[in-house]
Amino acid sequence: MSYFISKDTFLISDSHFGHQAALLKEPIRGKSALAHGFKDFDTFSITMWNRTLRPKDRIWHLGDLYFGSGYKALKKLNGTKLLIVGNNDIGKYDYVRGLKHWSVCRKLRLQIPESRLIKDYLKQKFGKESLKNIYLNAVVCDIEGERIMFSHFPVFNRKPRDRFAHARDILDETFKLAQCSLNIHGHLHSKESGNDFCINVSCEKLGFIPRTLGEVLHSHKKKRSFYD
């Protein structure tokens, strides 16, 4: 299966619908909701999504979609939606895949000419079963003059003794082998990776409003030129 993306495809990550702990870890969630006149964060998040996307728009969600009763939000969201599985989506994505207008990426998808060579090398280096790692989920493709890895985890950024280290080692190696120019990711919420080739599209970084790939790339180029 291949996944289509254009500059008009929307992006967002780490919605964490129904996740109370996320409200404690990221106070900006509740503050932003209240600032817009909402007492409930999920209602605020759904409203911002649907004010931005029309029903036929396309959006890629880069992982950590919902917790518990947060599944109720998924049927309310506009657009044709792709979930790239994050660490908190394990055990839940079958439900997502069964919903209308949702699809799920739960593998390493290299939509580039070098795909077979890269995967053969990864199997040699990390083992034959390495590409079956449940946390190894990403799409690599050429778009808008860039070779981009879309993933939940950022590359070359992790805590000591990270429990997802094996999958992330493979992601890092893939980024290098594919000669990617950018990594668009989530996972970090309001934090940054510290790498100028990484773009964090966690909802906290986007003001809880999905942004198109074109907007994300334009903003990143402006930021780069400001610091150059």
C-alpha cells in the first residue's frame, strides 16, 4: 500500500483525545481551551479540527490519537484520515482502521526508489525480524523538493534508556540511508528535538489547529532563514 500526500494534506500529532494525564503534563491544553471559551479540551480540539478541515480534506495524524473514551471523538472529525501509529496507539489501531474515512500505517513505508536496498540493509544490520517491530512506523517519500520521513518519534532524539530504542535505532538508520532532508514528527508535545531538520507537529506546537504540509514547510524555511 502507498500513501498519497500533497502540500495541501493537513498534519497534526498527539491529540490524546480522552487522556486526562496529558492535560496535567501539558497545561497549555486546558489554558488554550479556556482562552477559546471551552471548558472541555476534547470539544475544543474537535472544534478547531473541524473549523479547519472540510469533509473531503486529507490529514495525516502522526500518532498518539486517543485514550479510553476518547475513541468517541474519532467519528466526529472531518477529513480522510491516516494514522501513523505512535507508541500509545498500540492495541488500539484495529479500532481506528475499522472506522469509515480512517486508514492506518503500522509499518515502515519507504515510497522511494531505494526502498528494497534500504530494507535489505536494515535486515542485515538489525536482524531479519527487525522490520516487524510494532513501534517501527513511518512513511518516507519525496514531496515539495524534500525527502521527508513522517514518523511519530523524532529521529536522533531520545531519553537515556529509552524503551523504544530498538525501533528508534532503525528509524535513525533509515533516515540516514534514505538521505532524508526532513523529519516531520510528533511525540515531543511542546518540546523541541534540537535538530534543525526535525519539525514537530504535535498539536501543542500548532496551536491545536491542523496545518497543511505546505504551511509547515513554509514556516520551517522562514525559521531556518532567520537563524542562517
